[in-house]
Amino acid sequence: RRKLRTDVAAAFPNLSAEQLAEFIPNKEELNVIKIHSHKGEAITVYMNNRNPILFEIEKALYPTVYTLWVYPDLLPAFSTWPPVLQKLAGGADLMLPGVVVPSSGFPQVERGTLCAVTLLGNRAPVAVAVATMSTAEMLAAGMKGKGFAVLHTYMDHLWEYGDKSYPPTLAPLVTDSAEKESAEDEEEMEGKEPVISFSTDPSQHVDVGDLSLKERDSCAILMGKEELSEDRGAETAEDANTEVQQEAEDSRTPQEQMDALFSQCFFHALKCKVKKSDLPLLTSTFLRSHMFSCCPAGQQLDIKKSSYKKFSKFLLCMQHQKILQVKELNKGVESIVEVDWKHPDVKAFAVPEGFSSASAAQDSKSEDREQVYHAPEIIPLYGVSTKMIPLFQESGHRKGSILSSSEVRNVIINYVKTNELIDETNKNFVKVNAILCDCLLDKSEQDEISNLKWDDLLSRCLERLQPLHQVTFFGQEPIVRKGNIEPINIAIAQRSSNKKVTIIKNLELYGLDPQCVANILQQKVQASATITPVPGTKDRVQVQIQGNQIHHLAKMLLEEYQLPRKYIQGLEKAPKLGRKK
């Protein structure tokens, strides 16, 4: 702790002795964890009060956004437009056209200087970055090119290690206020050239540096039609503004075009498809049944081609803008629980030509039925438990490593061959050595069993590994959950007057919306269907329909939805057909 305090004092000389003692306290718990970036770099993270405060890469210390919110003046700061935050969180570096030039001038920095990135009007930093040019070089380049290599941002994986709090609102300094007044004066002058020159040169798309803590597949130019029209549109004459917008639209990368398409379909779906009575709504249903239907003809939504890479990240960004709220009502299954239809962005959205908002609202009830359901791909996985470490460590695996059944089989086969454990007299048997004995045999068996059949060896191994499963919904990233997946449970219950009802649980785990299933069943069997809470749980729901409807359920789940029979429990309770005498 004393060495860390010395290193922090050397790295950040701006900290006073009191601030340093507060930053690295003597008595409070300080935790150290080791993580790896997506490029395999080892990163040391220092945690205090459950929030990451520092991270270390190659013996260099960097503050997190949590630290910068407490000490906002720790690093020289550069401001950018609020819409740029979405791009930074999506994995982009900060390009100079997206940097706001203050009236008081930039802070003087050299190439390689550690800097903070703030949003206009708020001193709370939202990113930590390294300057790729000195201040003089930035101005000499005409504010074009990459200005900062971003290491860490608000809403990235490192931020998720903390309490996931929002940036505080910190009032701008006096110089920033003067800058704001100056900007207002400039807007009143007609024909004045804008202070910021937005570049649309595709050659300025560059690769991200190696010191990334986020998933990045490309570097997007942080400017464009939205930023220009929303934040600086009043600075140029109408003709010049139109020309720049057209250039920006024509030069958008495929990734930027996909981002725009997702935003369009998102607002279109909220405005025309989703009703308050539909909530809570599965995020997979929202994407499949609502957003896909809002996609213009000839275009196709593909989250992997966007800067978000995952639909959950897109929704997190929308949640940050307070348009909607997403909660995990069931383990590993997220639902939209609240939508702000009065949000300015939702109210301002205009339905594209070729879509009728009235007809869209009228057809919203039938969308779920007409949309093709894709059964999720479910793969059983296995985690290496503490007891099984000796058996798997030779192949480079450690506790918590996740393997498929075929990978487990290969590990066992290689172990047996490497240690020459195949029985020479009968190759169908494997000799049990000390490690196999400790890992696979019960105490009562250890003195009795000296050989195991191959099948017995593999089955014993799978039984002693931690069960997991991977679920991949159509158009989404795979989700890994602990334990075996719960089957869709169908039960028959008796109500008053000896009436029977069919109860269906766990539909959400397979990407099925309970309300949608209830509506379809109600129309098929002409019986009352309702959604009720699952007893003993807070947020889970079940479908309840009058009568024994297992025959209809079996046909719908097995034939229409193509779900494997092994994931459906209770089909044997179907009413027996009358026998002919």
C-alpha cells in the first residue's frame, strides 16, 4: 500500500498530500484483481469501496472514471459533444473533428500525455485516453485525424466492475462559461464559418491502439450528420449546412449506417408497435417481432455489423438516455419494463415514408403470430470444478474453464494416452492411476476399482464437472448460464367444480413471450387464457388456460416452434383418446 501510494504520487503530482491519503487510505479495504483485455494484455485493477479506482498496464498507472469523478482536475481535459459518448462506449477512438475547441484554448499536452475526455457542459470525465499528438500538432493538422487513443470509458467492461453509477453533473469552470457565451455570440452572426471543421475523409479511419480495455472491431470517425445537426447546426448558413450533411451521409461507413438503421427501427418500433400493455416485453421479442418488422425493404438488421456488437449494449445505451428501462426478470433473460413515450427523441421521430403508423398500430397484435419463431440453439457445457483440476491442468485448463462435451472427451483421451493408462490386455479398459482415483472414484470404490471402461470413465467425468449451458437466440450473442436449462414445464391443476386448467412455465428461457403464447392458445382452443405470477417468485410469470390443452401445446411447441422434445416436460399428461369397443 505504501509503494502504491508512492507510485500514485509520482504518476499524478497534482494530488495534494490530503487527497493522496484520501485516495489510498490506510485502513479501508483495498482489493487487487487481475484481468485480461481482449488482446490478452494482463491488467491489474485496484478496487476501493467496490469501485475500480486505478488500473495498471505494463507498470503504468491510469485512473478510472470513478476516480476522475472525485478528482475531475487530475488530468488535462478535452471536451466533446454529448452524442459522441455513444461512439466512444461502442469502441471508437476520439478523432479531432469531434473535439470542441474552447475560446480559452486547449490545455498544453505532449504526445503520449494521459488526458480525460469530458462532455460539453459537464466537467465529469467520461473517458481516459492518451494523446496521439501534441497540442501544437493538433492545431497544425487543422483539427483533422486521430487525436486520442481511448483506453477506458464510462459504460465499458472496467466500469461494469464497479457500482455502475452515472457521471455526476459538475459545473463548468469560468473559462467554460465564457466559452459558452462566446459560442452564443457566434451563432448570432450569420454566415460565420464554424469553429469546428468536421472531416469526412474515409482515409482517417484508423486502427485502435493495443491498450484497449473494451471490445473494439473498428474505429469510427466521431462526427457526422447527427452531431452536426443537433449541436452545431445553427453555426452555418443553410446552404453550407446542407452540403456538409450530404457529404457526411454519403461518406458514412457501413458500421455507421447500421447504427443509424438500428436507431431508426428502434424508435419506429417504440412509436408504432409497442404499447404499455405489452410490458414487460422480452428484449428478444422486441428485436424479433417489432424492430425487424420496421426495417425498410431491401435492408436487414445485423447487430454484429454495428458498433454495438451486442443488442444488450444497444439497449444499455438507450437506457442511459432514459428512453427505456431494462431489467433481468429471470436469470439471463432481460425484459423491457418501462418506456418513456414522452421522451423528446421518441416524440420527434417521424415514421419513414412507406410505413403507415395507423396500420402499424393496428397490426401490432398480429405481429407476434406472423413473425417466424426461431428455436434457440442450446449447447450443454461443463466447468472445471476444484476436485477435477488435477485431471485438467495438464491440458492447460484451470478452475472455471468452460468446455463442451467433445472438448472434455478429447482432454480425457489425451490424458490417458499421455500417461499410458490404456490396459494392455483389453484396450476397452483404462487403468486408474492416483489422479483418476481421486477425481472420479468415491471413497468406497477406491480400494475396489483398478480399471474403468471408456464410457464409464467419460460419464463419471461429466457428472463431476460443473453443469452449464449456452443459449443462442436468433440474431443475438450466445448466453452462458450456470446449471442445466430448465425445461418448459406443463402441468394440469384442478380448480373449483372439478375443472382443470393447463399451466405452462419457463417459456421466457426459450425466447417465447408468455403473453404471445397465451393469445395464440386462446384463439386456437377458444378458451380463456391468463398470465399469472409463479407462486413463490417475484417477477416470473406463467400461462394458465382452461381445460387440458396439452395436445394443442405439443403441436405448437414441437411442430410449429420446432423445440426439441427433451426440453418440454409434462407432455405425457395429455388426455387419452377414447378406445373403440
